[in-house]
Amino acid sequence: MQKIVIQLETLTCPSCAQKIENAVKSLDGVERESVNVLFNSSKVKLDFDSGKVSPEQITKAITALGYEVLKTQVKDR
């Protein structure tokens, strides 16, 4: 398992955070309980299995919703 922190441009409302959370949780390989969308800091944090899903797939799920990803940081857990 690896941990990823994704910095977004801006989250304008709590429902935006919920949309992102639902999209990311739907990806195979994402540890659903670990998904944390921080509305105030516009960050998404989660754990994932790099054998099932890539950081690029995770960010693509977010950008497909219309949100801009500024920075992605992946760490071994």
C-alpha cells in the first residue's frame, strides 16, 4: 500500500468534496476507509494498492469531475 496526497486548485463547497470522495472510493485498489477530502485545504489523502490503481488513474478520476490537480505526492506507507 502507498499513500497519496493530492493538492487541488480550490474546493468551493462541501458537495464538491463529497463528489470527489465518491469518485475516488469507486476506484478498485483504493482503500475506501482511508479516503479523506480536506475541504479547507483543498487536499485529498488516501491509501491505495499500486498493483491495482495508479496515481494517474486517481488524479484522472478527479480531473474528470472538473477539478484541477496542482500537485501529487506519493509515499510508501
